[in-house]
Amino acid sequence: MTQPLFLIGPRGCGKTTVGM
């Protein structure tokens, strides 16, 4: 769950802690 979200996070979502 954290893997796919981390990839999409920095791409456009950025809602995850690692994404930002």
C-alpha cells in the first residue's frame, strides 16, 4: 500500500508523508 502510494504521491497526489 505504501509502495504504490509513494510513487503516485510525488507524481501528482503528494498526500503521503514520503511523497512530500
